Amino acid sequence: MYVQVAYLLSSPETVVREFGAYDNIRDNYPKYVVSLDEFDMSQNGIRHMNIKDFLLSKEW
């Protein structure tokens, strides 16, 4: 599993930067971007989660 952490995804440039961290990783492990944002911005198979939901998830 890969986890990229950001404070807020407040601008399009930030979204591109945080999700772009996975551009060169071509495996099937789950990929997450975790931030304080309340709404889901998942894209291209990369899951976005709120930090509280991520930490309280039963999966971990």
C-alpha cells in the first residue's frame, strides 16, 4: 500500500502534484492520497480519503 499525505488539496496544482506522485508506479498495490478535505477527489484508481476516515478505518 502507498499513502501520500497532504494538508489540503486546495488548488488544481496541489491535486496534480499529490496524485502525480503515483504516475511512475505501475503495480497493483492500493494507492491513497490522505488529506483534511471532506469531499472525495479520487481519480485514476487512486483513492482519496479524509485523514479521520483513513485513521479510523477498520482495514488497518
